[in-house]
Amino acid sequence: MNENLKEACGIFGIAGKENTNIYSKIYYGLFALQHRGQESAGIAGAMVNANGFKQKGIVKDMGIVPEALRNKFVEGNFGIGHVRYSTTGSSSIENSQPIQIKCNDEIFAIAHNGNIVNTAEIKQKLRVATFLTTSDSEVIANLIAHHYVSGKNFLECLKQAMKEIVGSYCLVILYQNKIIAVRDPNGFRPLVIGKNEDEEGEICVASETCALDAIGFSYMRDVEPGEIFVAEYAKGMKISSSTYSVLKDKISYCMFEYVYFARADSVINNASVYQVRKEMGKILASESYVDADIVIPVPDSGITAAIGYAEWCIEHSKRICYSEGLMKNRYVGRTFILPNQADREKELCTKLNPIKTEIDGKRIVLIDDSIVRGTTIKRLIKILRDKGAKEVHIRVSCPPIKFTCKFGIDMQTAKEFIARDKSIDEIAALIGADSLQYISRDGLVKAIGTENLCYACLTGISPVTEKQTKLIE
Ligand code: SF4
């Protein structure tokens, strides 16, 4: 249970048919991406047709999608949207997205997911007197505008900006008659392309496929690392794409998207998150099976891995049943979103209620997706023991987290990570578990099915190039 890991953001963009309005599609796309950010939401729209294009403005506000966008509307058949969790920049309306930038008497709107590590350097170069926000998105937008002023083609300016930006970024841009989607050369954060099977010619991009499902679009493919994908109106919909990866970076998908951040019903980087998580559970069981009566998840984030663990047990004729064990009150928000630990602790007590009949007298395997500080799992173990559990064994579907993330996941300081300077046995003793095992790094890679991963928060080794690493340090 990620009591301290905060998600990045969710982005969405759609190029709709002429004379249609895509506001509700963006709204429901963002709604499906709500798990990626709950601080603010916004939508920018434009009317695009054979006669040209007209920006129709932006609506945005603080809160989850239904709160932020209540009674708001923006016209247009092209548009982009954003849900935000602040990885950099404070939680305020100024920092909500999309943002608009004016350059060369033109306006473009941009929304961003990720974290730029060389913002200070870029700001210095831009010599912009005052930035209106403290978010990375404004820095990226100004960098693009800085190059655009020099009179080049917009996409060339975007490529130039990509050359200078270091870090993780997925962008959606509403520019003239185009929706432009950009993914950084490492591919840290996911970005997918979908199409409307019913309305030929409608294209959308989103952080995850769950947003495509929400509006009835089908998954075409991922935006590739380093790719600039363009959907534009020119007497009908036209799609083009170019790949820009001057830094020749190694592809480094964030492993944590699979472990926790992405929705289980999403497909990212051409892999089903649900299947990956189930495989993590199976591998976890194969690596660290322990004789017990029931396997239960920490809901919701541990459910899929716990199902995988239980499936492995059945396949290997082990007498262990899957049970819910802990009942989640679904009307309480995700605890880690709350700003301070005291509030989070109070909330946990109302959030997860143990089912005594399932627990009393049982030897339990409790599956969690990760352990950060260990305070939540420690309290859960105590709750289970108070309800009569005979043994509580903890199995974790992510290896120990020891380092902070520089690529868009807001973590506490590394000093607070329980695994930072403690052995597994020491952690088990601290949290009060009868035993504790994490999935191995090889097991994690096998479950995800690719070695093109970032696991800098496990190893401290950054996947970016030496030149970029210097910028980070
Ligand atoms: S450091 Fe960890 S959380 Fe950050 S991008 Fe890499 S794998 Fe993801």
C-alpha cells in the first residue's frame, strides 16, 4: 500500500469529426484517468474544420473531475485535457492544466505528465522575467515558444525542445488544426493512441487505455518513446508521426506503472497491466511460497497479485484459499493523496475493515504491491492479529524501494524508506510479520516481459545517459 507514493498526472487529447463536440469524450476520458491525479482537472478546446481553426478557450478548476468541471463547458471538435497530481509545483489553480501560451500571435495549449529534471537550466536560458506557475508544463511550453519565435516550423521547434528537455514527459498539445502527442525518448510514462471504430476519422491519445475504453475507442498502439504523433484536420483526418531520439536513450518504462500506478484494466506498452500483476503474484508465490491457510490482498492495489499468488498455489496443489480478509470502504479516497500523515492514519482505520470470520485462527499470507515506509503494513498486521490471525506472512510484488524517483513520481525522502538501510529480516521484525519476502528484480522483469525498464528507485542507477545524469546531479 503506497502510503507515500503519489502519481504523476493523466493526459488526454482528441481530434474529433467536423461539427461535433468532443467535450463529453474528454470529460469521461479524464474521469477514467482520475487515479493519476485528483488535485485539479481541465479541458482546452478548438473548433477545427475545412475553413480553419479557432481556439475556444480552457476550463479548469481544483478537485476531481466532477468537481473541477461541474457546470463548465468548452466548445470544439478538437481538445486536450489533464488531471493533475503535483509532482513539482504547488497544488494551486495557477498550476492546473492545460495551460495556454501565446507566441507569434498564435496560441497553443499544452498538458504534461512527468517531471523535468533540468528546469532551472532551461529557465535560465529562456530569460522569461516571470513564470506564472511553478509547474514544468509552463517551462516546456515557453521553451517551445522560444524556438517558435525564431520562425521555424512548429514541429521542428518541438523537436528542438525535446533535445533540450531532460526527464520524463508525455505531452498533448492543441495547436492550430492539430492534436500533437509527444513521449520522451526513454518512454518513462505511458501514452496510447486510440480510434473510434464507429466514427471513422476520430483519433485520441491518453495516458492509459482505460480512457479509450471509457469513450468506446479501440487501442491502436502506444506512442513510441521519442515519437511525435500528430492527428490533424486537412479536408478530413490525417495522421502522421515522426520519431525523434537524438539522445539515443535506452527505453526505460517506469516499472511502477505496472506495479501500482496504471489501472489494472489498462494496456500499456502493449502489455495488459492485469496480466502483468497476476504474473507478479505467481512469480512471488514460486519464489517465496509459505505454508498458510488463506492468501488475502491489501485492497485494492494488492488484489491482482494475490489472485496470481492463489492461482499458483492451486496449480501446485497447495491447500491455500483466496479470501478478501480486509474489506475496503470504497467511499473513502486513496489515503496517500491526503496531505499529511496524521490524516492518512486516521483514514486507514475507516478504510480497511478486517473480516473476523475469515481471519480468526488462520495463518495468513497478506499480499501488498509495495512497502514504502512500512507504517501502513505494520498497522494492518496488528489489525489482523487483533482479529485472531495465528500467523501473518507478508509477500510484496515489488522489490524493496530504496531511492527517490526523479522522473515524475513524488516520494518521501529516501531516509524514510524502510528498506533504505535495513535487511529484510530487520524489516519483518519492525513491522511485526512472521515472515517477509519481496519479488526478486529478475522476477519483476519476467512478469513485465521486457528488460526495457526504469528501476532507479530500486537500484539508484538512473537510466538516462551520462550527460543527462550530470544534469540530474
Ligand atoms: S525511479 Fe521508480 S518510480 Fe521513478 S520512473 Fe523509475 S521506476 Fe518509476
